[in-house]
Amino acid sequence: MTTLPWYDRIPRTRIYLQLPEIIAGLANLATAAENVEHQVDAFERAFADMMGVEQAVAEPYARMALYHLVMALRLPAGSEIVMTPVTIHDIVNVLLIAGLKPVFVDIDPLTYQMDPQRLEQAVTPYTRVVLVTHLFGLATDMDAIQRVCHRHSLVLLEDCSHAFNAAWDGKKLGTFGDAGFFSLSSLKTVSTGYGGMVIAKDSQLIAQVRQQARRLPQVNKRHLATILIRNLIVNLATHPLLFSWSTFPVIRWLGQRSPETIRKLQTDNPNVWRLQELPPQWLWRFTSLQAGLGLKCLSRIDDWDQRRRRNAQILLDHLGQVVPERLVKLLPGSYNVYWRFPFRAPEGAKFRRFMALRGVDLTTTLLPCCSTLPIFADIARPTPYAQQAVQEVHFLPVHPTIPPQRIEEMARIVLAFLQQGK
């Protein structure tokens, strides 16, 4: 039976900032002139150019990007915004703080994306906005979503936090709607340690977003240093050799005894609270140091996307012939970047233990099903497919630094698990 070599175990993920970049960032932090805007301007221009749009605005977080967007839209209080529930809970929090009413619709159980038919059924006279989240780096059926929005004269926003550089019918995600926003946090393919980005079709809308973002105070350097140190630790802990003989045994032990500890270590905000106002730690202005890190990531994004797509295709080829029902349905016309590779394993902990014993660390999504969280009980709706996905979908690692040979071995380990008991 295949087991990965002791010196080359596979971590569930790796960050995209490289070790020299993080160290240089920490070294420069003490002397960096964070009020210098030209580096931020250069990063925004490069991001906009890659997306094929005129302007982009850097933000502290994706959640703040969304908040600034909905505030700039000047929607009537209580306006409904239709969205899928698989997202970070603070996305819902910022909408509530902005005076809007999130309305959850279930996902398509085969694609894990917004179901256009359920979206249509959820529209009421109070609906003003549709928020599409392109989960796991996979494309939603944007033709169908746009038809619903046009039919009901709805604003369309796209959450592309998982899906930078993904496309639908040759057009990049984030450019279909009235506006799109992105996460630039530690685990994203374009990372600035933390941060977000907004693009929009309307020049006045993007100008209003920019005004809000530029009014934010300068970052507390201790906060920025904490983020970079965390990136440094994760980068070292997931380096192949260190991960294999040190980190992996600890994670495997903790995963069997205290999986909640692992979740908290991996989550930027593990405390699930209903917020009444924006926390001060969300309100730092984007910095020139972050912009420099983002430019580094943009310079290699196409190459790393191709490597990740190559690794995903190996899994599709090996597993699709045997267990296609456990794989996500890929829509014709989609260009997927596989920020995560979803694999349905209702066996849960049994599957994770089997994989860990053979050298593969993996997990379910850290995202909750927000429609079932007690803190949002007043806006709860049944979304059984979303709840099932959160519980059953596991992520097989496809990070671009993993060589194809290891991906093939991982596929054989998965198949060995499925052959048990047959």
C-alpha cells in the first residue's frame, strides 16, 4: 500500500509568500515609510491590469472591501442581499452592520456554487443585491446568475476571495458584476499578509470606495509585524523537511485529540461572534510594505496557477474514472484555479486518519455554514446542501510546490481508502 516517504509528507496547505520576502518585510518594517502611497498605487494598477479593468482599490480585508462597497451603493436600510451561506461569518457581520438583511440560498450540491434556480426563488420586492461567492477557486454559472440579476434589476457583487484569475467563458471572475472583491490574506494565491481589493465598473462607485479606504488610519506596526511573524512561522512549519519530521507528527496527534485546536490555529478570527460595530483591528489602511509583497505574488501567479491546475488534473484523471460522484461537477466554460480541490468524504475523521497515517494532512473547509450559526438565528434558513458540504467536503492538497509524483501517490492513497471493505 502506498505511503509517502517520511521526508516528504504533504501539508494541507502552504502560504504563497516566500520565506525571503517575509524576512525582508520584517527587516524593512522598522524603517518603512508607510505613508508613501506610490507603492500602493503601483500594486493597484498591476492588479487592475491583470483583471483587465481600469481601477482597483486596496483594502484592509475582503470583509472591509464588501462593507465599503455596500456603503457606497447607498442601499435603503433593510435591503435584502441574497447570498450562499458558506463564507466567513464576518462577511455576514459587515452586511448586518451596514443595515442590510442577508438572505441565504442553498448551493448546488454538485458544483458547490450558488444555485441559479434557488436564487430566482429567493428574490422578493425587497431584494437589492446578489452576492456570489466563487468557492474553492471554481467558477459559478455567471450566465444564469446574470440573467436573474438583469430580470429583477439587481446589483451583482462577486466575492472572488478564492478565485483570483479564474474565469467563466473566457472572462475573469470579478468582472461580471457591478463590482468584485478579493482577499489578500495569508493563504490566498495573491497574498499581502492580510488585505483585500475592490474592482468596479462604475467610476463613481470605485471613487467612493477609494475615499473610504483612504480615510482609514495608518497601520499599527506591531499589528503588521504580528501578521508577518505568523506567516514566517507557517512558512517554516510547512517546509517539506521540517513539516515531515516535526510539524506533521504534532498536527496528526492534535487532529486525533483536539481538532478544535487546529481550527483555531488556522483561522484568523476563530471567535464566532455577532458584531454590532466594526472592530478597530479591521480599520488599518493598506500599506506600501504589503503592496510590495503583493507585486511579488502577481509576478508569479500565472505559473503557479498552471502548476495547481496540473496537480488538480492529475487528481481528476485518477479519481474521476473510479469515483466521479465524489468529485465536484465542473461546468463547461469554466476556467478553474483550484485554490482548494474539493473531495466528498462523508467518512470524515476516519478518512482523515487514514490519509494522515500515510503522510497526507488534509482537512474540511474552515468556513462555516452561516445559515445554521446560532449568532444568526434571526436570519436562519434551511440550506441542507451547504451544511452537508461543510461537513463532508475535504480538501486534497494541490499546492503548486507539490510535485506531480506526490499528487499521483496521494491519489493512490485515496483509492486505497475507498477499496477498504469491498
